[in-house]
Amino acid sequence: MSISGAQGKSLVLKYENNEIIFNLSNEEEGLLDTVSMDLETSALFVTLLNHGVVSAEEINRKFKKEGIKLQKIQDVGTCFANESRVSIAILPADEKRTASILIGIHKEDEHSSIIIKPKRAAYLSISITKMLINTME
């Protein structure tokens, strides 16, 4: 399963050895980063991602109806995956774009990220949830 984001990046999900694996790649450079999460961390990631989606949609609604702008990046939370951290934040909405979800991967001194729209983030969340449910059966 693959989710495409801004700047030509994509996030590919797979399930192996009781872990959810994210492969972040770029059209130009190929594979940028890989993160593996155990099932419990994946469930936490889904919870944080869902919160981010709901918050981003609320920001978009307030901007469209009332003109209220979010000036700063809003942090949603961080999961500690195997040998890395995965953070979720909301990028602000303005006249040019809607609020988006930033998923950042942090390994010591290396950082990579993907920016996706709330609807794609919701789809990512459902996809991970489906993988988690399939492991329980």
C-alpha cells in the first residue's frame, strides 16, 4: 500500500515479522528512510494520526468559514519506533493551501518527512488499522 505526498515523496506500508514497516521514498533519490514499529506503537501512531486528521480538518473549517489562521506548526505527538522516532504535526492553512499533516522520521542526526493532506492521512490510518486487525485474527 502506498500513499503519495507533496514534493514527489511516497510512503509505502508493509507488514513483516509482527511489525508495520514504513518505507519513505522520493522520485529523484529513491529510498529515503525506513521505519519499523511493533504492533503497540503502530496502534499509538494510528491514534495520533487520527487526532491530527480531525484537528487539521477543524483548522480548515475555521479558516474557510471564519478566516482564522493557524500561524505555527501544531505538534500532535511522537511515537518511539525501533531505532527512531516518528512525529506527527499539522502545517497551517492559508490562502494558498489547506492544513496538512507532516509525518517526520527522526534517526539521531538524520531527519526526513512527508506532507500529506488530511484525507490521505485518514486513508493511511485506516490501512494501518486494517493491518493491525488482520494480525489479531
